[in-house]
Amino acid sequence: MTNARDKLASLLSTPGLMKGADWQQKLETLRQERESGEFEIDKVQPGLIVGETDRGFFLVSETFPLDTAQGNIDLGAVLNVCGDHIALSSSDDALKAFDPRKALFIDTETSGLAGGTGTVAFLVGVGYFTEDGFRLDQCFMRDFDDEEPMLEYLAEVFKDKEAVVSYNGKSFDLPLLRTRFIQNRIPFRLDSGMHFDLLHAARRFWKRRLGACNLGNVEREILGIERHGDVPSYMIPQLWFDYLRSRDARPLTGVLYHHKMDILSLVALAGWLSQCLCQPNGEGFTHTEDKFSLVKVFFNQKRYQDVIVHGERIIADERDTGLRRECLEMLAIASKRLNDFPRMQDILTLMVTEYPSDLNARWELAKHYEHRARNLAEAERICSEAISQLETRIALGRALGVSESMLASFEHRLARIRSKMKRLSSPE
Amino acid sequence: MNVSQIVDRLKADPQFRQNLTSWKTMPARPARYGGFPKELHPKLVEGLKARGINDLYTHQHDAVEAVLQGGDVCVVTPTASGKTLCYNIPVLHTLVGDPNARALYLFPTKALSQDQVAELQNTVSTLDVKIGTYTFDGDTPASARKAIRNSGHIVVTNPDMLHTGILPHHTIWMKLFENLEYVVIDELHHYRGVFGSHLANVLRRLKRICAFYGANPKFICCSATINNPKEMAERIVEKPMRLIDNNGAPQGERHFLFYNPPVVNAELGIRQSSVKEATRIARQMLQRNVQSIIFARSRLRVEILTTYLKEEVRRLGKSDKLVCGYRGGYLPTERRAIERGLRNGEIMAVVSTNALELGIDIGSLDVSIMTGYSGSIASTWQQAGRAGRRSSVSLVVLIASSAPLDQYIISHPEYFFDQSPESATVDPNNLIIMTSHIKCAAFEIPFKEGEIFGIDSVSTSEILDYLADQRVLRKSRDKWHWSADTYPAEDISLRTAAPGNVVILDTSQNGRVIGEVDLFAAPVEVFENAIYLHQSAQYTIDRLDLEDRKAYARPVDVDYYTDAQIKVDLKVIDAFREEHVGEAIKRTGELSVTWLPSIYKKIKFGTHENVGWGEIHLPESTMHTMGYWIEFPENAADQLEIKQTELSEALSGLANTLRQVAPVQVMCDPTDIRAQGMLRAPFSEKPAIYLYETYPGGVGFSEKLFTHHHRLFEAAISLVSGCSCKEGCPSCTGPSLEVGAHGKRGALRLAKMALDNPGQPGA
């Protein structure tokens, strides 16, 4: 045994693995199938080979009119977006300059999720608006050799685009594409511009209501789309590897459909989100959870005036305690930041009434009465109530450490308030 | 009391001296200086002077000059000779002049990387230039990684991280690879055998990626004293290297003592236990407040010695925190605390495996006690070097165990002192190792037809075709592409045959992790009912789950430890080379080895008597590996004038002896090679002795044994005939209880038969 290939086969052989004659037979069958090319991609899927046969890639290109419905919204809706809303939903002020007509909607299907330099994007979808509608190019690698001409084509498409729209592209698709471009020594400029990653936006607005924010779930719940005959994502790499050997592209038509839907939903979702944000008074959002999420977005961006406006609307008609309480907390902080102390006092009082065990609210309220409102009697009452609550808690052995340290703080405050009261009441 | 006073005392103690076979005094050696090379950046020279470095030792001067002239360099000097400056100076010189340049430092362990960065940052702080020096390993927080990739001038890491975390992501490390000027490999001698063979392949991948980005870094290697540093460096780096070995560092006076414990049973050839003697000597040092390090050969011995010494120190009325164990399998935080304790004197005695042989900074210790011969001259010098790193008087005591090799060394001090240290072996072309890395390399950059990885383009393309057959790669036109949805580096461990470790969980503490062993060693160390020792606490293993890589342990308190026995079956797959030597034939080739842990013995602490046994229920494992074996003529028994039954005893006796002396010849760990005597060899039906490697596919030891056949057998003969026992003892052919009463005589005759010039059979 001098041939390394044979030797390895014997060194590493595992029972059950095909060997020798069986293997040859199988290879022969595969070769015949491949040569016949009966089920090659261009036979089973409308599209064309860009470039020459042996130096090109397979392109499926389609243009959708602006009024094409994707679930409950038209693709064209996204053209009405306002950069401010995109910036708000993605917490990125650079996106204020976002122009949907110069944006590139992008998604990839890859040979694996492991990352690193050995993972390729065998299907890259790029969509953008033209005079005729929304054009979607699905670029497909029939084999590894197709990568270079495909990336060259993509580099041309990228040229006049100012922004990228993706679903989780910030941490997945773009780094992976960058690696592919470097590997093929083609300059990659896509990651220097704006990037609107809808995964992050979707999480901000819909996580509260939907929980999981993968595109499939968001698409079904928000856009009302039910996919038929879709391929589960985890199977996709294997389908492509199988095709490379069998040259039977029939199972891949499902992958191309899946991929097309992903990008169309991306466009629709961007449109839907900005449409929601465009409506005055937050009316674009119908679910209380979503309205609440909007308040939270404002809050995180320190837009306190908006927090008050939208938050008070939720308080007015929302009874769900968890949401209501969180909302009141944000309102209390927002009014404090705006130096709107009468409002803050109202909100904290409401909290203490509705959630008598909320000691943080009591603490803030006591502080307010002691230092700002200078209503020492009220401050004393609040502290005393808090102390008796805490004493009960400690007696019951609940959250001892925290309770004890809070008790100490309240007692300290109460003592100070009482001594102040004494000083004030004693005649000069 | 200082060390020279202790030395005077020992000199005056006849009872102690009686057990010495050698007392060598190595005089202090003054420093030799070579000055700063002229081309060195003045800023750097100033900075070094600010840190109190006013001149360079000769080896430092030569190394710096050689690197600046553009060569790849291998520096060889003993412990504590200031070798880090040999690479830090040229690297910093380049970085001061070119802020875009980058350097990559490789250390075998994380601990060494951390020490190195601390030292580098000190030097950089005197330079008034912004040079970012960072460790990048499994402990680096995700938030810091990006900054390190983009602005780390010197990235300090280990081969494992380079292999799994950096090379497979080279596109995000573009800045490093495009501008890589230097690759520094410290502790080169550590990379022998499997680890070194892996490293050579990791470097092949590194160079391939550098070439992709148009970089061509210079390599600087540093090694402790071994016989063939230049060859070793050239094998690993695969470039011609310039050797720098004119050590100019000063050295304090050193006393090197060979101590053979007194015989307690002359008939059985049993000597006082080396562990007990080491305890006794270490106790004296503790009593006199002298800091010492005690080396033991196995993890088990470390634990036993630690237990004994803790007892002793309590008896002296001191805190047992003064004594500490240190070995692989301790958690990193535990290790850091011990290293700190040694530096600041809170720990006065540390018991360690060869884990502390490496350049981990534990400051200067006064005394080094070796419990048993480490198995190699090079590592003995390393262990000795742990005492008296600076320029004070130091003491080194080597205590022989009853093991054959120890007895040979202890009674032939001249062998140790006169012989140059062993040569290290690596085999970058081990087919399994190379193939693993070809997978990783294909993941990193597709292979082009005609490309060479390792031997030549033909074998490279054969391996690539094999991987394509396995559907791991896909050949498309003239390139092989990675074509699986996995990440190959993750499944390939650089250090062991098997990927990953078995973690040991303490079930009495909610499954807290108390240690780890490699998967390969798990059936021998943590089988069910094994006693596992950790920081001298005892645990028994309730369950070993090899699939999930977990061993469940619970603390116990017993007076014995356990020792596993393994049953072995051999098949010859292919013999590559063979040669007649006298009546015998030596061969080297491929073997299939099946082994099955069968039983374990319970051995009592202190008396070391056998107090029971149990069965081990684990599946058998099969491995393809390389071996070297000797076949004797069918009528060997007649020729040697011994009975057929005695031949079997002779074969196992000689196998035992050969296994003991073989590691010296090829510089490997005693566990890297196993031996087996067989009355009827599976290949030829002749009496034979097999020595085989424990790493699948072998890493070159067998080939080397084949070449050094004569030296090997001469050493075996010298050991057996020099031993004072009558019928074989643990110090030569193995205990006569196991080997038989005639093992020794037969082994000696057999050994002579395997030499060209057999002499008289009856001698």
C-alpha cells in the first residue's frame, strides 16, 4: 500500500461504508446521470446562465409590479417610508438618510451555519426597485467554480446602492459575503454603507407579542402569509450538496421558492413597519403589546415626550397588569427626566395604589414628597407603610437580603423625615 | 539556612553520602556579553536600558543580529538565560519602525502566553510608541476580539487557538496576515511527537494563508537544550534555520546529586521507595525554610507525594498550605494561584509533574528533587534548571526508583553527564495527522491542482481525492473545495489522539467539575471503581460515560489507590522495512492493536501491597499504528539453550526492558510506546517482541527505533547485565513473580541474539 488514498481508506475504514466495487458502481451511475443533465437547474427552473457555460452562474431574475401583494401589504408600500422611522426602528441615526430606491434587499442561502472561511453562499438574492417595479435576482452556484463570476456580477449590482436591507444580515449574511469576496480577491464595498437589519427592528416591535422573531414566524403573524411546500432551513445545505453530486436540481426548486419568499417578505415587512410608524398617534399598531413596544423604543431613544403621549394612551385603556406596570414605570421616569414633577407624582401615586407592594415606586414617591413637594406628612406615611410591609416580608423569610437592606434605607429615611418634622413643628 | 549551608551539611553526612552514586559540582559561570547590534533602533536601546538591560548576552546579540539580517533563527539555551529578548528585541525593533507590522507568538500553554504578555507590556511601556500586545485564546472575551484582530501588533496565542479560532477565520484576521513579519515559537522542544507533528501542519496552513495575502514571515524558534534543535525546528517550520547556541548567561554554582535509595530486599531487588526518600529529603528542606520543587513522573505520584508532604509539614507544626500539588487536570484558576504562591513565597514546596518543566514563571527555587528519572536527559536538565535560575548556589537531587531505566541511569552517571540530550522526533507526514490538516486547509482556502501540502503534489492530490471520495471535499474543475456543513478544526485536537476531554464531576457537590483527563486515558484512569486523586483528596468513580465524556465521582476515604491492567492483541498490517540482524529480523511497519482494560488492582498506600482487585467493564478499542518489532528464529529456545517455557519468560522480560530504554533513544514520553512479547507472532509465527506507538498512525518513533536498533539493544543488555539482582527484578526485566524465574537469563541471551555480533550464547 503506497498510495495515500488507499492507505487512508484502510486506516480510517469504518464498517458499513461503501467500498471497492460498490463504490465504483455508484460513481458510474452518478456520472451517467450527470452527463445526461436531464434534471440540471436550467432544465427544471426558468432562468438563464450568465456568462459562458463553463464560466458563469445561473440567474433567476424576476420583476414584480409595485402592487404585488405579499401577505397583507403591497411590495411598493416600502417606497413611502420615511428615513426617520427607519432610524427610529433600528436605533441608528445614520438611517435617517435611507432611500428605498437606492436600497438593496439581500439574503443568502449557505452551505452551512458553522461560519468560517469554508462556508459558501451558494444562493445570493439581491432585490432593488427599478422603474418597472421590484426586481429580484437570485444568483445560484451550479458548482464551486460559479462563485467567482457570480460575485463579479454581484459587485456590479452593489455599485450604485447606498443601503442594505436584510434579516440578520449584520451578523450573518454580510460577514459571510465579505469572506467570499476576499477569498476571490474581489473588493467588497457593501458593508461600508447604511444597513437596515430588520431582525433587530422586528425584535423591538414584536418580540413582546410573538416571542420568537424568526422571519417565518414574523411573516405569518404580521403579514399573514402561510407558505406552502416550503423547505425547512436546516435541510438546505444538504440539498445543495446532494445536487452537486446528483445534478438533479428538482429538490432545489423548493429552496429557490423559500429564498424568493424570504426576500419578498423582507420588502413587505419593511413596508409594513414604516406604514405602522407613519400613522399618527401610533394607530398603526393595533395590539397593546406592539403599542407598548413602541413606547419602549421611544424610551430607549430618550424621546420622553413621545413616551408620555403614547404611554398615557396605553394606561387609559390597558388593564393587563404586567404591561401596565412596566408602562407606568417608563412614564414615571420620563416625567422625571422632563422635570414634569406633578405628572410624576400622579403616576407614582397611581402605582402605589394599584401595586401596593411596589417598593421602588414608594421609595421614589417618598423621595419626591420629602425633597420636592415638601409634604413631610405624606412622605412619612409612605415610608411607614413600606416599613411595615418589609417587616412582614422579613418575618415570612422572603428575599431576606434585599428586604433587609431596603428596610434599613426606609428606616433611615423615616428617621430623617421625622427629625425634620420635629424641627419644623418646634417653635423657634 | 541557605543552600550552601545545606550542601555543607549533606557533605558531612556519611549516611546520606553512602547512597549517592554521583556528586557533581558545576562551577558558577560568569556572563559573556555581545553588546547591542548597531542597527537597533535607538529608542528601543534606550527603553531596554531604562529597564536595567545595559548589554546583551552573546546569544541574545547573535540572535538579534541574525534575525535583523533576515534569517529564520532557532535559539537554544538553558532555562532562565533571557531567551525572550532574543525575539522581543527584533520584533519590537520592527514595530517601532513600522506601526503596520504584525507578529504572532505561539506558546504551548495559555499560562505561558499570559506571562509573556505581562513581560512584553513592561518593555513596551518604556518605548513611548503605541504597540498593542494581546493574548488571544479561549479566555479572551468576545468584546475584545475585534479590537485584537484589527489593532493587535503582537498577538500571543497557542497552537490550538491558531488551529481552531484564527486560521479558519483568516478573512477577519486579514490585517494580521497581510502584515505578518514574525512568527515566534517558544518552547519548541515541547512540540515533539504528536503535538509537534500537528504543529508542523498548523504552520503549513499558516504559511499557505500568509502566501494568499502575500506575506512571508520570518520564524524565530526557542528551545531548551535538546540534541537536534536545528533539525527539529527545520522539521516543524520546514525552512532552513540558523542555530544560535552560544549561551552567554551567567549561572550560579550547582550541585547535582544522584541518589539511589538503599536496598531493602536484596533477593527481590527491591529498594526503599523513591517516593519515601523524596518525602524525607523534601521534609529537610521545608524544615530549613528552603523553597523546593519535587518532580514526580505521574499524576498519581504527585498526589501521593503531596499527601505525604502535607502530613510531614503538619508534624513540623507548620501550615500544610506550604505544600501544594501541581499537574495537568487542575483548573486554570487553581494553577494561577499556585504559581503566585510560589513567586511570593507562600508556598515552600510544590510537587509537580513535568507541567512545571515549561517556562511558567514561578520565580527562582533553591532545590529541585526528582522522584524517579524523567525518562529523558533533556527534560531532566529542564527540571534541574528549575532550581537556581538566578545566580545563587542551587541543589539538584535525582532519586532513582526501582524502574529499570532509573537503575541504569543512576548506576551510569557518566551516561547522563557525558551524553548529549536526546533528539526530538516529529513526523509532520503522519498520514492521519496530515490528512486532518488538509481538511482544515481546504476549509480555509480551496486546494488548486498541483499544490503541495507536505510531501509532494502527488501525495497531496491522493489525499484530496480520498477526501473527495468521502464527500468531505468536492473537486470541481482544477480545485478541491470544502463541501460539508461542518467546521473541521473543531473535531481535531492537537494534543491527543481522541478529541476532547472527559470531565470529572463531583456528584456530592451538584456535579462540580473537579478535573479532566483526555479521552484516551479515561479507560485507564477513571474507569468505574477507580480511585481518582485530586489535590490529595480521594474520589471513587461511580460511572464513566464515554459517550458524553463525563466521569461521575464522589469523595471517599480509603487507604489504597487503583492501577489498571490492559490486555493487548496485535496484528501486522504491513511491514515497510526489514533487515536481518544476526539470526533475528527487525521490521518496522503498520500494526493493528486491540486493547481492553481487563482488571484493576487495589494498592495500599505506604506498603504498596496488593489488597484486592476488580474487573473493568469497558468496550475494547482498536487502533492502527506504527510499530517496530524483532522476530527471533523458530528454534530460538534450542539455540539459546533454554526451555520453550523459559522462552516466553525471556520474551516478556526483554519486552519490559526494551520498553524502559526505548523512550531514551527516541525522546518520547514513556506512555508513547508500549511493548509486547509474543511466543508466536501473528505475522510469521515466530517468537517476537513488538514495540508500538500509542498514537494512531504513529509519529515516527518506530522508524527511529528501527534505525537505532543497536543502541537500543546495547542499552538493554547493559541494563540487565549491570543489575545486581539474580533472577530479574523490577529494575531490569520486571519482577520475577510476573516474568518468571528465568526471565533475566533468557532475556539477556535473546537480546544478544538480536545483535549482529551475538557473542557467546552462554555468557
